[in-house]
Amino acid sequence: MAFKHTSVLLEETIEGLNIKPDGIYVDGTLGGGGHSLEIAKRLGEGGRLIGIDQDEAAIEAAGGRLSEFGKRISVVRSNYCNTRAVLSDMGITGIDGMVLDLGVSSYQLDTRERGFSYRFDTPLDMRMDMRQSLSAKEIVNEYDEMELFRIIRDYGEDKFAKNIAKHIVLARQKKPIETTGELNEIIKAAIPAKMRAEGGHPSKRTFQAIRIECNRELEVLKDSLGELIDLLNPGGRLCIITFHSLEDRIVKTAFRQAANPCTCPPGFPVCVCGKVSKGKVITGKPILPGKEELENNSRSKSAKLRIFEKAAF
């Protein structure tokens, strides 16, 4: 299957990056290379683009798509949390911009055997990096009831988390839960029929929660943002596209703290904590997809773009 992924908020992100032809840019979630292709088109001979992704299929697809740009492009199989190390290996200490398009790609959702989607009955997997050992199957079959409840409640924001966790544990006592279809049926049975008819697919929130846990998505995001901002050159920009409130909250908070880190009480006439602003938040409110994009790409529905600019000092 070809790696197809329609980049969400593409024009807005490229505009937000404020690309300089001789700048150094990083696409930390390379995917099919949609954002990278548009960045590469705007680079001159002195420009560089480093694409990072942990998914082997993405690396292959984007590598082919970007090959026409030759040595200006470097593609690396890693997680964006390792950006500093990846750049260090190339002798790069600062960058002029970076984009993160978070969450799961259309390709990953649409590839049956990856086990990300509740639309197919296929072995439970959900690993973005197939080299890691922890998969959705282990989480569903080995986490205790309280851990499952916490994940589904916190990462899926599902009000039936307690009941879903209970049903999973009861079902696996009879036999291991091995496929997305089996998990679907268990979740369905845990949600009252009246509620199943409302608010989309009953498995959507639980599948999201298990995927986030499997790939440590929120931990990686939370632990990386400060360092990514530090990697920016003066005037450099970090553009992040999120797809659910948990991610968006983490990005919003990190950007706000980087812009205004002062911990002095509001009544203090001068700052004595010594914490200096790293820059400014360009997006007071997140940028949302326009009407045309929403009509053409249903997966853009929950997307939000936030942009941070490093202080020009």
C-alpha cells in the first residue's frame, strides 16, 4: 500500500514557518512528506531540511518523494524527542524552524495490519515504531484493571472508562484478546445502547487511549517541547498541529510558559526570579482548518495549529 497522507493545515503551517531560503528546518513527524515537500520547494542551495520519523514505511515513502532535492534533504528514522542528538550528529546546533504534525497518519489508520483502526478486524498492534516490543495487545491483556481505567479515562476521556476496563479484564480471563474486532465487541458491550447511538464510534476513545499509551505520545510531547524551543535560532519558529484536547493543552501550556516564565507574585514591581522569556506565541488562538479543507478532508476536523517564535536576541 502506498503511503498516502493528506497534510492538514498545510498552507497555514508553511506560512507560519516563515521560511528563509538558506535556513535549516526540521520536520519532526515526516509521514508522507507533505509538509517537507513544501518546505523543500522554498529552500535555496544553502538551505537544509531534516525529516524525522519512527515509522519505516514513512521513511521509505518520504525519502522517495523528496529525492529530487538531493543533499539539501536528510531523512532519519528516529523519534522527534531525539532531535537534538540527530542534529548534533550532523554538526547542527540551531534551526530556523520545525513542524510537528502529531497523532496517527492516514496511512497508519488505513493499513489493516498496523492494527490502529477499529474499522478493520485485524491483530492488535498500534506501534508507530515496529522496533519497539510493547504493542496494544500487551496493554489490553497485561495491564491491570486500574491501569486500563486510568488510560481510558485520561487519554480517551471516556466517561465509561471504568466499565470498559472491567469488561476487558473479564473477557481476557476466558481467552486473550487478540484482534481489534474482539476489542470492539467488548467495548460495545460496556457502553449502554442509548449512548452508543450518540457521539461517533463507541471504540474511538478507547482506541485513541491505547494508541497514546503504546507510543508514549503525551510523555514524549511534554518532555520534548522545552528542548525543541531551545534549538530554535533567534526568530526561528515551532509549528505544532494537534488533533485532540490533551495534546493541544500540553502545547498551549508549554508555549505560554516559554513566553512568560516569570514566577514572581503579580504584585511585585520588578521581576526577581530571573526567568527570561524565550520568545512569543504567534497564535493567540489556534489556527483551525477552513471550510474548504473541512469539506475535502474529514480528518482535519479536530486539527489545531499553534506557533511559537524564538526571541530575536
